[in-house]
Amino acid sequence: MVALYRPGPMQHIPTYIRAKHGLEAIQYPHADLADILDETYGVIVYQDQVLLIAQKFAGYSLGQADVMRKAMGKKVRAMMRAEEERFLKGAAAKGYTTEEAKQIYDLIEPFAGYAFNKAHAVSYGIIAYQTAYLKANYPAEYMTAVMMMAGGQQRVAEAYAECVRAGIPIEPPDVNHSAANFSLESGEDGKQPIRFGLACVKNVGQGIAEGIIEARAVGGAFLTIQDLFERVYTRHLNKRALESLVKAGAFDGLTERAALLANLDRLIGYAQKEQKQRESGQTSLFDLMAGDGPSIQGPELEPVPEATQQQKLTWEKELLGIYLSEHPFARVAQELRGILTCGLVEINADFSGRDLVVGGVVSGMRSLSTRDGRAFLAAEIEDITGSVEVTVWPETWEQTRDIWQPGNIVVVNVRVKARDDRLQLSVQKASLYGASSFDLNELLTSNGSSNAVQRRRNGTPRNDAPTPNGGYSAEDSAPPVAAPPAHHSPLSIVLEETDDEDGDQERLRALLATIGDYSGEAEARLAIRQRDGEEIVMELPSVRACPELTQILGDIVGPWGAIGE
């Protein structure tokens, strides 16, 4: 499966499945290739098979076959023509006709640059099987390991979202319970929560975390905040690390966050003085009175107003990469239940062409500009299920500029479009939740269409036709239209002229040859952007639009062009 789901083999997946299940007879491209293709039911699946076919059919050595594979992968027509002539000549020497040889060469050509070798596919397959087994049978242990190896806040956030989906509790960091890394605990009702590690908090190093854990292991749980500052060695009481632990909630079992932050300098000073006295052998009257219990001479914390819930959530997001105690969008999601189309993590290619109403917290932004210099925004929004990037094109950006601030909760109407192997979510309308101007009815109506809500609820896809505008996809300006007849979206190819004339010609020849190999019913256009700024647009033969074609064309044009619809 790993090797089949690649450009080249992909188009033969239905054939492979039917042959494997005995629904159709196995057919080989040539009878002499049966021993090579027998294990894959007559379908070329692995890169190794391409090499073996060249060896058997055209007399190549395996080294020569690999040179042919590389030439095919580069899509350089001059090299490919030379290899084709060599293949045909070798096949003739082996007694095959030119027609037979040409048929086999044309069959293996699309595979060579994209197919996995068998060892690679087997390695991926084994890992996929092992991890799927562990996740299905030991979900809490598996997700603990995933979070332990995440290596960054983004990966931790992705794993956390999966834990939420699977119902695995995640506990905050705690100086009395946490290990240095994520750890699995025994919880109530048979559930096993995953505990956030101290060293997994931003700005807290492994040494600081281990110093706190070592003091806890020697003397037992910390009973008071003063007890902790007396027992943890001062070399492990780094102020920046402590501030991060406080803000992340690691001391919540001992005292309130804002109070501890306000008194942190006093506590560190106290710890330094106390430990210096112990090292010098001095004992105070209060030490003698305390007996074996915790010291009683620690400074009392000066009272300050408690941190607000919003402040705590902001700290958690900054230092843990997630909202742990409560997601700020959770209440909004509950309030707008039945209005929001779906959670952000549920958006997939099945929604392509539809308008959705979704919401989340603005967690990141990138300012961009179109080719004609107009500003627009790429913003990341996050709900309780995950996060997505949405595009706010110039017209909408001008109207909603003030609401796109980190931490703001926004509800947006987006249009989904599948572009190659990714989704583009274009914001049609946006509103700041809780603002006086927040109008849910306005969001539910896309571009003035009173049927938007009904379409969203009954799952009927939109048939709006986005129109290009000034070099960017200003889909927010596209008016709704009546459902048109089914048609294929035109394939748009852009090729930039460079100062490498030979390279330009090779790319153009490879592009046209590939178009010829994928004849179909979808329109195709080629725009050549010359160095003087002029652009020449020409119609190409109709093509069979498919991911494989897009991938091949993208490899041909490389950084000197673009492929789109």
C-alpha cells in the first residue's frame, strides 16, 4: 500500500486490488516479465521492478538501469531520448521487436522517478503496522511515547489534540508529580492520564527539572512553597526557569501563580541565605524548634490579586504550546453548537467548493502581498480540535483588519478549495466574537445568498465559480451563481523565462510531452512570463486532470513556474 500510493503506481491501484482479490485475471505487460511482476499481480509497484525489467528486457546492468531511472526522474528530454534509444537497441539485441520494446519503455517511464524501492516501502509498512497496533491496543502508553519524542511545541500540540480526541487525560506539570519528560500515571476509574514533564515547559532545562525531582525523591513531596525553596539546591533555582514553571501551573498545588511570581525574588534570596547557612554549619533557633518537619522561618508571601483565567491561558499557550486548563474557544464552541459547520480538524478535501462557518482563537499571522503589491494575511486559527491556516484576501483584509490579533476569538465564513495535496481556506467574512458588531446572521449568509445556511446544513456543495483577480485568488469577490453543468476545472501552468535558454527549452519540451501523455477533457493553458515582463498565454490540448499529472508538471517547472487550477 505504501508503494502503490505514489505517482506512477497510483493509477493502477484499482487493477491491483481487483487482481489481488481474483475479480479479474492477472495480466502481464509481457509474458517474459511474469517472474518479476508475479508478486504484485502484474502491476509495476516497486522501483526495483523497473530496474529488473530494464535488466531482463534490454540487457542493462543494474547500475546502467539506475542511470536510466535517474534520467527519467529528472524529466530532461535529451537524456530521456538517449536512454530510450539505448533501451530499444538493447531490447532488439535480446530479440524483442521495436513495438514490444517501445511499449515496455513507455510503461516504466512514469514509474522511474516516483516509485518507492521495495526496502523503503517495507520499512515504512512495518513501522506503520507496529505503531497502529500499539495505538489501538495501548493508546495511553503509545501517546505518552509520542509526546515524549515530539521535540517541539507544534508536535506536542498535535499529539495533545489526538489525546483529546481519544479521551486520554493530560495533566499539567506539577513539581510534586511530574518527571522531567512526559510520563504515564495511574488515574481514577481505570484511566491513565499523561503528566506534562517539567523539562517540557519552555525555558526549563533538563538540569533544572532533574534538580527539583531529585530533591523530591530524597525528602518526599514538597509541603509548602518555602519547603521547596529550602530543599532544592540554589543552582537549580534559575529565575527564568522558575517563572516559566510558575506560569505553566507547576506550583499550583502549593500556591497561587500571581502571588508566587510577585514573591519570587524574595524566595530565591531566602533559599540562597538558608542553604549558605547550612553549608557553613550554622543552625538557627527556628531550625531547632522545627524538629523534623519543614522549616517555619520561611518568608510569608505578600498578597497580590490572583491571575485571571485569561492570563493563565495565555501563559499556558506560550510555555506549553497548548491551552491545558481550559481552551478559550471551548465555551464559544458550546454556545455556537449547531451553528458551526465542523471542528477545524475535520476540514478535508470533501468540503472542497463549499462555504463553512468555523471559529477559533487567532494563534499566528503572516503578512503577505499579491504580485501587484496588495496586502493580505495568512492567519492560523485554533479551536479545541486543532488548527488551520486561513487566507484573508485583500478586500476582506481591508474590512476586517482590526480583528486579526493574537488571542482574539473569531468566527469566519470560509470557502474551501483543494489545491494539489493541500486545502486553501479563503475567508469570505469574519467577525470578532463578543464585539458589539458581531452578527451571526451575516456570517451565515455567504455573499448575500439567503440559502447559505441550508446548503451548509444539508451538505449540498456550493457551485460558486471563483474568478481570478489581479494575480491572486480573490475568491471572496466571486458572486454565487446557479449550479452550472458539471465541468473540469482548467489546468493553469505558468513558466518563467530565465537566462538559461537551453534549460527553458528542456522544461517546455518536457511539459508539452507530458501534456500529450495525459489527454483528457479538462482545459489547459500555459502562460509564459518573459524576462521583459510580457506574458504570453496559449491554449494547450485538453488533459486528464489528476494528482499524478499535477505532481509531474510541478517537478518539471520546479521553482521556475507554478501549477494550479
